[in-house]
Amino acid sequence: MPTAVQCGAAQSDAKSWMARLNGYRQSDPRRSVWELLITAIPFALAWSAMLTALKLEQFWLYALLIMPAAGFLVRLFMIQHDCGHGSFFGNRSGNDWTGRAIGVLTLTPYDHWKRSHAIHHASSGNLDRRGIGDVDTLTVREYLARSRWGRIQYRLYRHPLVMFGIGPIYVFLLQSRLPLGFVRKGWAPWVSTMTTNLAVALTAGLLIWSVGIGPFLLVHLPIVCLAAAAGVWLFYVQHQFEGTHWSGNEGWEFHEAALHGSSHYDLPGVLRWFTANIGMHHVHHLCSRIPYYRLPEVLRDHPDLRDIGRLTLWESFGCVRLTLWDDRQRRLISFREMGQLYG
């Protein structure tokens, strides 16, 4: 994978990219509405088709539809994500109410998530500001300082079955229901969360009344669980990759962390569509006000950005082993490497 130096001197000056990217911030309201329609309507149709397939006992069709339905839900979340950044529509009200409505489907309290995600953008790659909106990552020194039980806990947390299986279900179905980590942040996180919970309960109750609790759970739970796993996977590989950038407060700089601490997850076209170009994450972190449907324009007009942090689908599977930040080598390493290097 090319380093920042190999990518050229123009790329190493991360701050200089900001002026060039600002011209892409303008959203197109007609395009935004169209993107919302071609995502929400197919999601509703796929959901209904799964329900019909169950009633007709066409289980092969039911199983076949789970993945595309989950894909549409992931794309809805990405629209909610753009709304949180104020980039999907040109006005705050349009963004916020669209985001809140989608949050009922994605089980994500919009206003609370918007706040924590803003903290993630403001502190991504900063070793001294970890803990909100990111994947828990220990340094080698921190890991070795833990007790045996503490090390076991961290290894369990970073195990793929937990990280991409149990973890997403816990985060979206349980953790998002109560903002316990924000008790000292005032009433706003609680209002956002409880309002979303109420809307989720009313929507689910109406659907259960209409189709029955069994069919509802058989249709909706697999979609939510698969979409949640995909969402966590995307977030993971966007920052946990070979060549990522981390530093403490003294050496941390926003633009450098954005450009070199976020990957360009170069996905095949179909997956790029379902994930709403979120793989162009280095550009997104540099200028989060760019609507997702304009991100390809940036790479088209500025090909120098294509190779920075580039990660293919095949290469991304190797990111799972990267579990600890090595301050000495300034890179992520695996538990096995840690054992070989530090005994």
C-alpha cells in the first residue's frame, strides 16, 4: 500500500486540500429527494416481498431478499449520516427531520448520534481523545499494563464474532436505547433517544398489529442484524487499516488525521451504491459537508486522492487482525506481532 510520501508532495499537505474540496459542498435538492426515493421505496418493497414470501412459504425467495433489503437499510443509514453532517439538504430543518424519520428505521436516535458522531470527526486519530464514536483501540503499552482478565476482555471485544456479530446487535438493538455514556451531557441525548424509542415502539406496534409479531420479527430482525453488521464492518475498515494515522494531542492535526487516518475503501460498483460512497472516507473526513453523491466527482477531478489510504475489498479482510496501536512503529499490529515483538 502506498505511503503518503509515495503518493506525492501535493498529497502530503493535507490542509491544502480543503480549499479545493469546498467547491463540492453544494447539495442538489432534486437529487437528494431522488436518492431518498430510490432507497426508501425499494426498501419498503423488499420488506413487503419478504413478508409475502413467508406467507406463501416461498422460503428461498424470503432468504434471497434479506441481503438486498439490508443493503437498502444501510443506504438509508448513510442518508441519515449525511443529514447529520448537514450535507444532504441545503437547510438544517430538512436534514434534521429526514434524519429523525430514518432513525426510526435504523433504530438510531438521530440527534444523539449526530452529536457523538461530530465528536468522532473532531477527534478521529487522536490517541488522547478516544472513546466516543469509535472502535475501542488500545496501544501496546496499555494492553500490556492490563491484568490477565483485562487482556482477555479486550481480546474478546476484538474477536471477529463479537466485533461483527454480537457487537452490532448489542449497539443497535440495546445500547442505542439508553444513552448511559452521556449521563453528564444534559437532557438532550435522553430526549433524542426516548423520542426515537417511542416512535420505534409505535411503528413496530402498528406493524405487529397488521401482520403479527412472528412475521414481523422474521422479516425485520434479519434485516436489522445484517445491516448493523455491515455498518460496523464499514466503520471498522475506514479507520482500522494498514497505514492509518494515529498520534497524541501534541502531534495530532485535524487535516492530516482526516486524510491519512481514514481509508479509501475502493468497493465494487454495486457495493459502492448500497454504501452511498462512504468508502471514500478520507475525502468525507476532510470535508464532511460534501453530499455522498458528489464524492465520486472529487476523485474524478482530483485523481491524486485515489491512492491515498486505498483499500480493496480483498485487502480489507486482513484488517481484522489489526488490534493494537504500536507507538514505537507508529502502526497497527496484531496480537501475534505484539507477542513476537514484546514477548
